[in-house]
Amino acid sequence: MSNNSRRLTVGAVAVLVVVSLVWLTAATIGSDRGTANLGDTRFADVRSDLVVSAVAEGGPVFYPDLTDGRRDIWITHTGDDALRGFVVLSARAPSGCLVQWEPTSTEFFDICDETIRFPADGGDLDRYPVDVEDGRLIIDLNFAGRD
């Protein structure tokens, strides 16, 4: 076998090994996070105690929809109980534009028209049902589509 043939064989084997390792790593990373797969009807990958802390420190927490961007949400919380008091709001105004949280006024506003405001409880924004199971929020992301 010539040097060129040997190099080509070694190179091909190396590429195959690298591709296999990348695939295996990607498969392993996602294996323990099966609760929020693309297209899931429920979002269940948020610890309730972390949301309580985050909301207390800075207001509602934004979670983008990683599938198609139509189900972005804001999660807020009232009270001290990490098992109750959660509100999950659509991050889309009736206009279809995103709403943003403004800490200084403690309101949401439509980013397409900042004069359109929503109170801290979300007002007219769509809401998603939320339950707490084993310390995690379980949010029904398809609820708004069931009218």
C-alpha cells in the first residue's frame, strides 16, 4: 500500500470516528431533557423554585418558543409559595407583536406600539394553564389553540 493510499485510509477512518463522536455526544446531551422536545404539547422543563426566585429579583421570566416562535411565553409568580401563584402569559400581543416587560413601570408593552400596555398580571394577554408536579412547572402550550 502506498503512502497516499495509507493517508487516505487513515483520514477516512478519522473522519468517521469524529462524526460518530459528534453524533453520540449530541444524542447523549439531549437524552435527559426529554420533557421539552420540539413539538411537545407541554413545556415541563422549568423548576418552580427557580422561577419564584427569578421573578422576585427581576420580574417575569421570558421563555422563547424554539420551534416556530409563535408560543413565546412570560412566566410570573405572586406570593411566597413555590407551588402556587404561577401565571403563564403569551408573549404575543393581540397585534401579533411581542410584548416586553418594563421593570420601571411594572408593565408589559407591545414592542410594535409602546403606547399599548398590559398590567403585570397580563391583562388581555392569552394565558396558558400551568400546574406544578415534582417541583416543575407543567405548561399546556397548546391550550390557546383549542378555542
